Amino acid sequence: TENLYWADGVYGIEALPPPAVVPRWVDFSAVIMSLPAINVMLGAVLQAAPGLYGGLVVGLQNASEGDSRVFLNSWNAAYAMGLLSVELVTSVQEIGGEFDLPEAFIEALAPV
């Protein structure tokens, strides 16, 4: 937490910055995929739009690798189709916060 340094013939101590928070995408994915409400929603998506189902599942994997565009586009499409409840969106946002996901991603889960 501290760094000892030498400057101008004098030792000094400086505080180190806190470690960077690493988003825990894999843990986030595991938790949301275990939620009954997510599974009900995915079942409805599979019936209504099978391609959208793939976008959600594959997009979540892509998000864990740093590219959340496919997931968010699919999530927004599911929302537009009326397949996501406000309660589900709020729950997933809260879980995202618990797993240190980027704030921009969490905010984008609530389509405008």
C-alpha cells in the first residue's frame, strides 16, 4: 500500500494507488444464468425470436471478453419486444454492480 522512494538524498514514502477493480464477468454470467426470471425470459425469447436467444447467450460470453455490444443489442431488442420486466432489468443491474461491471454497461441495461 506504500512505496519507499529515494529522491534528493532523502527517503520518502508515498501511498500507492488502490488496485484496479477487475470486472468479474464470468461470475456475473453464472449468477444471472441461474436466475429463474432469466431462464423464463430466455425461454420466451427462444420461442419468439431464436436468433435473439443466440445473441443473448453468445453476447454474454463476448461481454466477458470485453465486447458487450452483441449482448446489449440483444437485451435491448428483448426489452422492445416486451420480454424483459422492469424488475428483471433492475435485478440484473444490481447484480452487475456486485460484480464490478463497468458503469456504462450497467446503465445500458436499462433501455431508454
